[in-house]
Amino acid sequence: MNEYLYKGEGVKAQFPALKQMVYGKPLIYLDNGATTQKPYSVINAISSYYQTINSNIHRGVHSLSQKATDAYEVSRNAIAAFINASKPSEVIFTKGTTDGINLVASTLAALDLRQGDSVIISNMEHHSNIVPWQMVCEHYKAQLKVVPISEEGELLLDEYDKLLDERVKIVSISYISNTLGTINPVKEMISRAHKFGVPVLIDAAQAVQHIPIDVQDLDCDFLAFSGHKMYGPTGIGVLYGKEEWLNKLPPYQGGGDMIKSVCFEKTEYNELPFKFEAGTPNIEGAIVLKEAVDFIAELGIQNIAAFEQSLLEYATARVLEIPGLRIIGTAKHKTSVLSMFVDGVHPYDVGVLLDKMGIAVRTGHHCTEPIMDFYRVPGTIRASFAVYNTMEEVDKLANSLQKAITMLS
Ligand code: ALA
């Protein structure tokens, strides 16, 4: 038993949504890959914002506007420190990971993607890191190249090397797969791409809440994540970009706040980060995201990683006791995600039965249809863990899974 287990129990008490019953059973929430629950500190900060400093930012001379602006920028600073960005202006507030990836896809393609060029993604990407690239490749007549995976769910780096050349305009890969839990060797992949002068975007939607992220150490050019998967609010996310890249890219959307001056002949764009934050942003979300960062920092991301690793190892051992159950995604380096499949049993049916037992899991393709095609399954039963889950919950998951599968077989 890991010492952080006890911390995990204490942590759970900070999440009011986890105190409820579902179908008369205490809720066991194992759909954290989709979204996490929120601690009191985050929930209270939302209410507090609207009760005190609610006003528009970067626009007013009045006190409330200045306080909201200060809080918004304080949060940007905290996020920059959290991911070790060299400057807060490299942190762009977005709606979420999808928005961040679309921002880079649209602007980088407009800048530099032409016929004969290519974009590299991988076979284990979420649809949000496939479709935006497909759209721009189709528009600019470029080629989408896909790094294949092994049966274990690891990227084949030799194949990646074969895809890299000077005509690649960007590599966009997930740090951690939302379906397989694989932790990809992104630092190495970034270094290999940079040898060809190719920038790299890291989809960190499933990473930032589980493992330490240091954008300078990774040397990534872009990194995107969402607030709602890291104990923060929905509708807010972050795109980190190296200053040189953000300066090079054209604006994504036009509107207020992203301009220095406007006249009908010519508009002068604002400096970073405001150039990419057109219109009134999600002010409350951005401010409250700092609470989520503080929550993670207080527990310590290394402690979270160690605790979740022990949960995953225990859960893996427990579910493998179930006859016929197969784990989809058995990479050497994994975290927090357990995707399962049983021949002859539809994942959806298992999900419905587990729900009746108070256990929330996600079933289906998890917005990664190419992974389902690769493993030739219609979907999986996915349990995804967070810092408030416990070993007892893992036991209940294993026992309930066994029950559900027996009923359905
Ligand atoms: N991307 C989220 C998931 O994996 C929604 O469930």
C-alpha cells in the first residue's frame, strides 16, 4: 500500500459531487478521462468571482475591471509557472484542448502548409487531434501521415523516423492516450522532429493532471490542455506556444482585445498573448483555473503520479482475474487509464450495468475510432482514474465488472 493512498482518501472529501449516491449506491466515479469532478476550492471560486469582481477585462478603468484583469493575469502567471513556460505571454487562454489544436492547425496551415507538404499525427490520437489536421490537409492539398502503433499500444518510432522529412510542417501527438493510457516518448520525438526543423504540438489533455509537464525541458513548440480534465472548470483551456512561433502565426479570430488599432484601411494586431484572445474570454474560467493548478500543486504532481500509478497497477492485476477480460493498451509506460474488452459482451451493456451499481465508466470508442479499428473492437469499457479514487473503489470495480460480465455472458 502506498502512503499516498491515505492522502487519496482525504482528497476525496474535498469533492462534494463524490458524496452522492447513484441508484442507492455510493458513487464511484471512474470517468476522469472525460472530465474530473471539482474540489470545493474551484466551486467556491466560481461563486466568489461572480459575487465580487465580475466585470470585463482589459477594458475598464473602474475598480472591478482592474481587479478582474489582475486576477486573470495572475492566473496566466500561475499556469506559466505550472508548465514552466519561460514567459506568461506564451500562455494563451482557449476554450479547451480542441480549441488550442484548431488554433494551431488553422493558423500554421494558413502560414505555411502547401501542396506536397505533410502533417504527422499518430494512430492513437483523439479525434480532436485528427480532424483539424485532416481539414487543413484537405484544404491545402497536403498529406496526413500517421505513425503506426504496436499491439501493446506503443508508437513505432522507427516508422516515425521514416515519415520525418523537411516537407513535414508539424508533428502533433498526444502525450498520453485517452484510450490506451500510453505515455508517449514525446521528448525524444520532439528532438527527432527538430532535426528536420519541424515544430511539434503536444496534446496534453490527458497528461497535465497526471504527470509533471515542463515545456522548456520537453522543448515542445506548442502544448494544449483543458481545464475540466484537471479539476478546473469546463470551457477553459490553455495553448502554450513558443514566443517565436506565436509571433510568426497569423491571428486565429478577429475581434476586440486582439487589436492595437483598427481602421478600415488596416488593423494593427495586439501583442502576445492578446493577439490570440479575441472577444470577451471565459474570464471566470481563466481566473478559476488557478485554483485547479493550486489544488494539484498542493498535493504535488509527483505524489499524484505515484499514487495513480499504484491505483493503475492494482486495478490491472484485479481486472485480469476476470476470465475472458482483455486489456486494450498494455504499453510499458502507462498511466491512469484501463481500457477493457470481453469477447461476446458489448461494452455499452457493461457500462449500463456498472452504472446501476453506482460505478461511472465510459464505454464506446472514446473519440478514437482508429484505435478501435486497429484492435478490431467496437469499443471498450474504460475506467480512468484520478487522485481522489481509492483502492477500495478499484476492488468494487473489479467485483462489479465480474458480476456484470457474468450476467451478460
Ligand atoms: N476526451 C475525453 C475522453 O477521453 C472526452 O473521454
